[in-house]
Amino acid sequence: MGTEGIFFDQSVYTDWLKNIPSVPFIALLVDRSHAFWRMSYRVITLNALPLRTMPRRSRNYIPGYPYHIVQRGNNRTRCFRNDNDCLYYLALWERMAQRYGLAVHAYCLMTNHIHFLATPQQVDSISRTTKDVGSNYARYFNKNYDRTGTLWEGRHKSSLIQADPYLISCYRYIELNPVRANLVRSPIQYAWSSYPANALGTPSWITPHSVFLELGSSSQERCGRYHRLLEQSLPKKELDTIRHAINCCVPTGRPEYIKRLERKFGISFGNSSRGRPKLVKK
């Protein structure tokens, strides 16, 4: 019988199976040699097929450096349908960030994706926080809305931020997101961002970054200065820089700064680098 294609469960491609010489499983064979398609099932072995693994972009998490974090809903579908969803999601972030040592500086929940600005204390703070938040929220969402399947579009994206001059720009990029999306005319009108804490001084669980604290000697002075910054749109060059960096999972910074990081920690932030996330000790 001539076979047009073989379709099988990719879960057999796990590392622990690679050393097993023969693992039988069911494959669907499609025969197109006749006037009609004939399908049959045949038991074949794992070592009869070439083992291929999907390459993944390498990511380097360095404690003490701020990161811009983005995660999108699968197929850009809605992740938050009402206020309770947003409240539950933020409660998860507060609990998991505290558990894994992740200081959150700014955030914004959009309908189909999220933005966070945070500094990890440990090499795995970001990965463990986003993993536990994502999986717990997906279970909550699927149960509440009687759905199955994945909620998120793969792993989160992250970009290390050069504090000077890009950190405050990243604050603004995140909290002005609803304005750029034409959801509101002013960030004060949007309920699900860190704007009230950073621009108005509203008590919150988030932690101001040291660069943010330099905006003024008092909370009132800092909030006033930051509020005035938010009244202005980000320059297109800064917008493009932040967007490119987060889309490519590379640092948001000047070339010489990125090169210094690569030399200091012995890592590479190149766009073509592949592999599982690499954790770098400070």
C-alpha cells in the first residue's frame, strides 16, 4: 500500500523515550492509490521514524535586571471576559511573584494579552511565576467558561530592559497601551493597569523600581512628574525599539550595553540563538 502521510502523537518525542530501542504505537496510514481514500491503522515502532525536536529560542534570565514580559491569548482570543477574571489573574500574579521573588513594577491587562515589567531576584523567578500563573488561570478560565484546550499562545515573551534610558519608557509603553489601542482617551480611565499606583500613589502590591524612585524625593513629587510624562505619547523611535525587542525576545537597550552584558555573563542575545531558556546566575 502506498502511503500519503503518517500522522502520530508528537508526545512520543520526549527526551526519556530517545534511549528506548522500540516503542510501539498506533499510526494512521492514508492510502490514496485507489479511487477512494482508504485509512488503516498499523503498529509501528519509534525507532522506525526520525527523531526531531522543535528548536526553541534561548532566553537568558539575569537576577537584578528588569524585564518586559508579554503573553498573548491563543489565536489572539479573549483571555479576560469580565472584572472577576482580571481580579483573579492579578491575585495569582501577586501571590506567585511573592512566592518566587519577582518584583513587579508595572502591568496592564488587555483583552487578549498582558504586559508586565518586573525584576527577578532568582534565575528562575520569571519562568516559575509565569508558568504557575498561566496554568492556574487557564484551569480557572476553562472551568468557568466550559471550554477545553490551551488558553495562551505558547510561552511568554521577555525582553531585558536597559534601565537608563529605557525603563521609564517601558513603564509608559505598558500603561499607555489602552490609549494606543483606542480603548480609552486617558490611562486613568482604564481599570486594569498599574497607572493608579504609579501616577496617583494609590496603595498597591507592586514595587517601584529604583529608577522610578529617582523621579522625585517624595511620592507626591514622583507621581506628579510621572503623570506629566504619561500626558505625552512615546516617540515613535522608542515605540519601535520596545516593540522590536519584545517580539524578538532580545534586550531593549543600546548595542554597546547589550555587548557588555554578553561579555559579562558569557551569553548571546542573538536573534537566531536557539534552545531552551537559559538561566544565568548573577
